[in-house]
Amino acid sequence: MKIVDAKLIVTSPGRNFVTLKLTTDEGLTGLGDATLNGRELAVVSYLDDHVLPLLIGLDPHRVEDTWQYLYRGAYWRRGPVTMAAIAAVDVALWDIKAKAAGLPLYQLLGGASRDRVRTYGHANGAGIPELLDSVRARLSQGYRAVRIQTGVPGLKAVYGVHTTDESGAAVLHQRARPLVEDWDTDAYLRHVPAVFEAVRAEFGAELPLLHDAHHRLTPIQAARLGKDLEPYRPFWLEDCTPAENQDAFRLIRHHTTTPLAVGEVFNTVHDYQALITERLIDYARSAVTHFGGVTPLRKLFDFAAQYQVKAATHGPEDISPVGMAAAVHLDLAVHNFGIQEYSGHSALTGEVFRHAYTFTDGHLHPGEAPGIGVELDEELAAAHPYEPAYLPVNRLQDGTVHDW
């Protein structure tokens, strides 16, 4: 079998998605997700100009070899653009391989280690009353774990908290120019424990609650927040400080027993080495789409298992159903699975990307369709072309661009 065609489909059924489609001389096709939110066209160029010409004539069954060829052969390694491009190829090859075998992908990864994949959903609100309503909504949808985020008193907008326009429609954070949000760390640190207290008072001690700090804290601020949240027993505190600073997690771990999750901005195992071997985190949060595909993420999770660190694949709305499907197959197969982020997609996205995975009673299952179980409606995708979009930028009250 040989690859005879490789093309990219860029579509925006509410959000921008970049999809790679590989076709073989035996008529099998494979899909891979190459979406990098806010930098989508950089990955398109990387693939179109530098990678796709190399794929023609290759044997699609040689998944590991092709991954090494693309990663090592370019000399310039790592980085989100490179790894998103490699991920698209890797997932498309796994899709073809599983279709050729007539099996769902998880069967090629060793079969199921569980019957279904536990998820958490996003609950948010401008204030605590709106957040409580959002938690109720997520529970009514079947979720059994929720990430809780609210606005901060005195701040106009906070990332992770949806706002609405005059008509009541949700305003996406993704904009044609970066939305500027203001930030006050002290106000945030004062507010978050009260949020957890209110949710616990309303919903009890059993409901798993997660929280994302979006990299905005210094190590000592993160340690303080983790310690302040201990009475409320969070499932985890996510991205509490910029993840590039692995040494920072030694300080945080020393001061709090709150479980820590990190990794959505990581794209190779090298980003995790100290965090895993020193047991400084509890959950590895990388995405199939941004980590180079199923091949390296499976290796990361197997490595993490030796240190009792669990898999918790990143799964926001800006990863397409192709990337989500690949993640759910991997979740079902790996032994040290923890939880899967799942915020769902719009109805239109589901029409463009028809998928076999299902969401029932707070859990996902990848389905039994051969491959990853996603089919792309190219005609409908073409009816929703790419729209320039960016994630927000945070500024402190004095106007400084904020990272931590």
C-alpha cells in the first residue's frame, strides 16, 4: 500500500479547524487534526510546503518510522507548529492502519482497558450565582465532574468565562483581533476559595471539582492558592504557573497537597521529564493534536505510569472531532487513564465532522467503526471558510501584558 494523495481542508463551522486527508492506492483514507488555535495557517504552510510532498509514495503502515522521519529528518525539532503538523500525519496513518485491519483504533493500541472514558465539563459564570446555574446545567447533561471558573469582582472579562452579547448569544474568546482582558492576581486569589466554598455548599463534597489558573500565577502564588483550596478537596488545580518552569513545581509541591495538572502547552516528552520523574504533578495534560499524535502521547503516558502520574488528555473546543476521537481511543486503551476534558462541539461542527464517538452519562466511548471513526463532509466544510481568529491577551491594570 502507498500514499497517493495528501491534502488539507481548512474550515470554520464556528471555530477554525485544519484537517489532513491522506489517500492510499487501495482507496483507504485517513484523517488527522492539525489545528493550532490562532496560528492555524502556520501549520497549513508547514504541511503544504514542507511535509505533504514527502508523504507521497510512502507505506502508510510504517507509522513509527514515518513519525521519526518527520521529527528527526527536519533537524529543527519540537515547537507547536512542527508537532501539530506531525500529529496530523500520525493520526491519519493510524486511521488508515486501523481501517485496513477493519478495527477501531483502540484495538490496535492493545484493546480496551476500561468500558468507557470518564469526562469533565466546563461550568462558568460571571459570578457565583451564574456559575451555580452552569454547574446544574452540566449535571443535567450527565457530567459527573466539572471545571469551575467565574469572573473576578472588579475585572471586566476573564478567560474561561463565557460572556453574552445584547441578544444573549455567547461571545467567543476567539476574535479577529485579540480580545484584551484585564487581570488582577490578588483579586483572583481572594475570590477563588469563595467560589469553591459556594459550589461545595450547593452540591456537596462528592462532586469532583477542577479549576484552571491558565498559567497566571507565580510559583509562590500558586502554592498559596493550592493550600487555600485544600479544605475543598479539588480534583486538580490546572496550569497554576507557566509550565515551562519545571523547577517551580518543586516549590508548589512542597507547600500544598492539592493535585496538580499541567501540559496542554507542552509538545514533547522533554517538557515533562522532571515533572514526572520527581512526581511533581498528578496528571499529564497534553493533546494528541499538539503533541505529535497518538504515537508519542502513548509513550508519554506509559512513561508517566511508572511514576503514578495519570493521563488526562487536553480536549477543548478548538481541537476538532478528529483530534477528540483519537484522544478517546487512546483514553480507552491506556491503563493509567485519569479523566478526559470534553466541552463538546457545535451542532454544525458535528455535521462537518461526522463521528462515531458518543457521550452518555458523563462518559465517552470511541465506537466500533474501523479507524478513528470520523468522516469529513468536504462540501459542507467548504461552505464555512477560514476566518482569522486569535485567543485573548491579558493586561494588568497598569497596561502591562500579563503572563504570570
